[in-house]
Amino acid sequence: MKAPQKLVVLKLGGSVIDSNDAAVRDVLELVRGGWRVVVVHGGGKLITQWIAVQGIKSEFYQGERITDRASLDVVTAVLSGLANKETTAYFRAAGVNAVGISGIDGGLIQGKMRDGNMGYIGDVLRVNTSVLDTLLQENFVPVVSPVSANSNSNAADTPLLLNINGDAVAGEIAAAMQADFFVLLTDVNGIKDAEGNTISHLDVKQAQAILSSGVAFGGMIPKLHACLRAANAGVICRIVDGRSNGAILCAIENDIQGSTISASGSSIK
């Protein structure tokens, strides 16, 4: 019997990549090497630009965008439209057989509203991986926008869609699919301790302690939560500086400068 292909879930940072981006080249190498790859992207900087054009003020809490109804429209248009299609096009231009989808498509992500103070920000309630399984079986690379379905959309004055943080969506997908690796590409070299030094390896208890201590702040908070979700499902998680060449390949080959979070703290799988 043929051994199953290994799976890596990638979370790309908020800047839309281009066809010369190191991440595109790494994904192409992974696919050529027989890996299955799922990409989840953000688009925070692009959303902020378009929200400003609409005269809407951007507000954040613990690294996540507070999303009113007007902001939700922009988030949906930018993430599932411009950012998703440009990112997919860049992958395809480089030779990656990519397909752009959102959390809506195929019922991939069902979400629930978190609380009124965050507006139409949601948390993942359920993951239906069937659409990803089908695409991967046909040798496509799914490129996922994190805009997702609202499980309580029948309530009065409640939208069909929710803005769910891309890190959270990626972590839930990695957990649901029991990926071999979950790699988050960001613009810092991993998780820092109180003295500003990069922590190379953490188990889930240490990662939770970092969150509880307040050392992690801003965008690192949802990244750590996503890693905890995936690590508790047995996935090895890596937070690395995506600006460096070969960052994804190095993360998978255990040759990284960033941080690894796993159930045991080990970097080997």
C-alpha cells in the first residue's frame, strides 16, 4: 500500500505575496517533492488600506480587527476577492496548481460570533475538510481566505458571514486534518521571552504560560492560540520569519531560526 503523503498547512502573513516571493518557490518545491499543501492567507494591511479609503477607522484588540457591518463588507471583498485571487494567481504563475477558496466554500468553516464588543468577529465552531480533501486528492493546492459562514445567521440583523482571524482558521484546519506541520510565516523571528530573546522550543504548557504572562502581545496572541489548538491535536507548529529565503523548507527540515510549539516540546516528528 502506498504511504500517505505528508501534509503541511501554511499561514501566510497579511501582505499579499508576489510571484517572486520565497514562499511561492518553497510551495512549488514541496509539491514537487510529494507534499500535500494547504495555504491560508491573511490580508490585514490591504484591508486597512481599503477601509481607510471608505473612511472607516481601523480598531484592534489583542491583534484582531474589531469588525462592524461596514468593515465586514470590506473585509469580505478584500480577503475573499482581491487578496485571495491575487495570491492564487501568483502561485499559479509560478507553476503551483492552486485553487482559491474561502471558508464559505464547501462549508469549510462554520463560525460563531464571539461577543458584541468585537462586532462581527467569529471563532471557529466546526471544520468540514471534505472540500480540501477533494482538492488535495486531485493534486490542487487550496488557497484559503478565512472569511467564514455564520452558524447563527438566522438571528435578526445577523450577517451570513463572519471575519475570523486567519491564524485561527489555519490552526483549526491543521488540527482537523492532523497535519504533519503547521507553519506560520510572519515578520518576526519567532516567539520572544521577556528579555526579547527568541524561544526555540515550547511545549503547550510553556506556550500557555507565555500567553498568560502577557509577554506575547498584538498579532502574536492569535498565532499562539492557533498553535496551541494544532499542537494539542499532535501537529508540530512553527512560527518563522517568512521574509527569509527557504523559510518553509527549513521549518519542515528542522533547520529553523524561529520557534517550535508541540505537545512535548520536541521538534522531531
